[in-house]
Amino acid sequence: MRLPLWKRNVIGAAVAAAAVTLSVTFISGPAWERYRATVRPAHSASTGESVVVDGQSWSVRNVSRSTKQRSGAPLPEGTVLMNVLVERSGTAEAGFACVGYLFDGERSWRANGPPCGAATSMPWTFTIPATAEPTAVDIRDLSGSILLRLQL
């Protein structure tokens, strides 16, 4: 016996809705969460304050601009060096691999300097456009997820 057309359409719509729900939940959902972690920090601290994450306190201690490299060599025209000292408390064993990025609201620049790892003091240098006004330092893990945002 064949079901009437409207019943077959209802069954088809229910199967399609279930397929879309499963696809969003198990395929798109995890990818969306990974993306969100790259644009929204897990923790943040206001200017001059520190943030405690997993028992470690993170803070920005020193921020300065320079028009010359430490070697004395000139910088490319239209750029400056931004020096940022990020410190964390805790033991060296508690460290993890991460990289610093300077952030101005729209753009970001990767740090030149040691990665986090076991270091408790990270002196990072960024070559940025002279017109840039950075607002924060992002500390990202190696997958690109923003772990901390420290306002300057």
C-alpha cells in the first residue's frame, strides 16, 4: 500500500531536518568553535592589570616604540619597532608553546622574539606601520586560538 503524497512529503521533510541537524552538530559545529577561538580571546585583561589563567598570572610590563633596530640598522621606511615585555608567573614546567601578536582592532603582527614555552619573561618586538596604534597583545597557541588578550 502506498502512502498519500502529503505523508511522504512529511517523512521526507523530517529526514531532511534530521540530516541538517546532524550535519550542523557534528560537522559544522566543531569547525565553527575552532574558528571562534581564533577571533575571540578566552581570557582578557584591561590596561595595567594582570589575568590569572590556570594558576599563572600574565601581564604586560613595558611597552615602547623605537625607530631603530638594536643593531643600529635603519628600519624600512614608514615603520617603527614596538617593544612589549610580557611576563607570567609560575614555574618553567608549567609553560606551554605560544606566540605573541600585536593587535590594533583590525590588523595583527606576529612577534619577533622567543615563544612562550618555559620562559616567564617574553621580550617581544614587532615591526609595525608608523601610523598603527596597537591596543592589545594577543597570546595565541600554535593552532592560532587566542588564549589571552592583554590591553596595552
